[in-house]
Amino acid sequence: MKTSGDRRTWDDLQLRQAVEENHSWRAVARALGLNGTSAGTIRVLKRHADRLELDTAHFTGQRRWSDRELRAVMRDATCWADVFAGLGVSDGTETRVRIKGHAVRLGLDCTNLRPSEPRSLSGEVFDQPVRPELLRTAAPAMAMAWLTLRGCSVALPIEPEVYDLLVTTRKGVQRVQVKSSARPDAKGHWGVEIGRRPYVLDKSASKMPYDPDDIDLFFIVLGDGSMYVIPSSVLAGRIRIYAETYAPYRVGDASGLLR
């Protein structure tokens, strides 16, 4: 029933019917002959729906599942795969985040849900190709793994130093500088830059050799997986080398990580 001053063009019965028969506030607005894209109209409809205590659990908005369906699915699910299957949506990290966020807003418990089992080692999670340009970032971790597997304790310097790693060996603590080369040159040679720039603001400053008194070992990783450990005394005064020249110092092959 309308009251004095009530400017609505619909009554409570029409609103109740529109809410029951539709699955979003925009659809309710359109059913009542209103502008479904008006935020003000939606606010008015929600306010009157709250007053009438109307059930909107079946609303999905742009989703394909409703709050009621999510509650029912999560009541019996033991893992996220169950939730995806129950809601008829595809498995994926973004989907899980959206569903989990919605569940939290509804006060549902997600802590008992196990991660979905991976479909295969070559499935969605592991199908990203190797990016050779990231070898420079990965090389220190590869060096740490190689050294750790040989019983060496490896530490990272707390403050910037001229070395990348501190390694405890049978010969004592060794200061290790890690270098890498992602690709061979046009002639097939693996050139490796082993110099450093002075600590100046000008990034175009010429490189200079490392002081042999500051570095004990160079750990070098190439884009084909080859790894070298070369004493700094062997490379003293150099800023660039060809790795194949130092074949006796080749210590391993990590090519499996780079396929």
C-alpha cells in the first residue's frame, strides 16, 4: 500500500514477486519498469526488500551460482575440486579466490577444504615456458642449491657486498660472486660478464674487475645449464670471459631446469 508522499510506481506485492522471479537487482528493477543501471534505484529496492525481509539468497548477479547454492555445496565439500564441480565452474586460482572471498562474506568456513589435486605435471600450473632472461635472477638460487647439496652452509650477506654468497667449506668461509649468461653469441660462444660497475649513480659507467682480495670464487651458470666454479685468482683482472675456455672448472649440468 502506498502512503502519502510515496513516489513509488510499484507496491510491496510487486516487489516481492519481482525478487522471487529474478536473480539480480538489475533484473528486479527492469521487472518493475525501472532503470536497472541506476545505483539510486537499486539502493531503494534493497531498502524496501530489507524492510519486507525478502530472501535474496538465490541472486547470482553476474555469477552462475547463488549464495544458497554455495552454502549447499560447501556444506558437503572436502576439497576445492568438490566446490568447483558443485557450482559448475572451472578450476583455477582466480576462481578460487573469488569463491573464497564470497564464502567469507557469507560467514562460511573454508579451513577444512584441501587444495585440488593437480591434474598432471604438464597441466595448467607447470605449462609456463622457461624465460632465459630470468636466469640472472635464478642463478644465485641454483648456486645455493648446488653448494648446499655438497654439505656447505650458505648465507646471504645482510648488507650489500661485492660478493653474493658466503659459503662455509672445508677450506673455511668462501666469498662467492654469482654470474650468468642466458644465451651464446652469434658464433656460439658463451661470453660471461664477470666485471662490476663502480658504486656510482651513472649506470653507464665502464665495468672494472673485482679485486681478488674481495672474492674467493665465481659461480657461473649458463643458459644451457652448465655450471662452473672458478677461483677468483684464475680470473683476476678480467671483466669478460668465454666459459668454454675454462672447461676444467665445469662442475655440473642443470639443463633439466632450463627446458
